[in-house]
Amino acid sequence: MNFIIREYKNEDLDFIVGKHWDIYSTEYGYVKRSFYDYVKKTLEDFLAVTKFEREKIWIAEAEGKPIEAIALIIPDSDKPWEGQLRWFIVEKEYRKYGIGRALMDKLQEFAEKCEYKHIFLWTASNLGRALSFYNHQGSYETDRFLETEWCDEPIYEIKLEKDI
């Protein structure tokens, strides 16, 4: 599988939001519109203020079309050495080619260059493959809470953290 990893372009907003909706609604039961609205708002809010100096969004492309995305942002915190992994999305048909791992490597390399010491992310209890992937990347669970806004069935939001 031939692919490239590039930085975010303005036209990628619809891809990231739309792919989150497509994948999470069909594969994981996130059928409530509140999930779509949450992804769109958090991404738009980020784009309104970022200067992309210590924050980045990367897009993997194959055959000229975006297929995956990942971001490293500075969360709302007073810890400039802490980053948050956001909007990591991998289309099902591309999950076996190591593209997600390549995106994660790109994020890690950038985090080290920017002298981040710690990265965290939020994921969900019903995303078994994602949890396994993050655990293999060295992340560990530090928090969880019940989430009822996005799915018909309750799930747990899980905070994972990793030291760099």
C-alpha cells in the first residue's frame, strides 16, 4: 500500500468530521447527532486558535485521497509540556497496512522535537482494537467515566496517558 503523510489543509475539516461520523456510527453505534456536533465543534475551535507551531494535524493519503488522520494539540492546561492526541481516525479498509502506526510515529517524533514530556488521549471502552493499539504504544489508563450522550448503549470514556 502506497501512502503519504502530509500536514492538514483547510479542505480536510470535512474529511475528519465526516469520517468520524461514518466510522463511529456504523462500527461503534455512535448514532446520536451530539457525537458529530462534538467532533466538529472541537476541531473548529482548535483551528480558530492554533498557529500550528507546537500543534499539528497529519493526514495520510492514498491514491490522492485522505484516508486517515491524527493530531497533537496543546490541551487547555497550564502544562506546556503536555500534549493531547486528538481526532485519530483510520478507515477500516486501511487498518492492516501500518498507516496508523506511521501516523503515530509522526506524532511521537513531532512531540519529541517540541519537547513534550507527556501525551494523553480520550478513547472509549467499546473501541477494543484502539485500546489494544494504544496499550502496545505504551499508553496506560488513568481515568474513566460513564458516557451516555453519543450511543444508545452506555460506554465508558477512558483516559490513556503516555510519558515520552
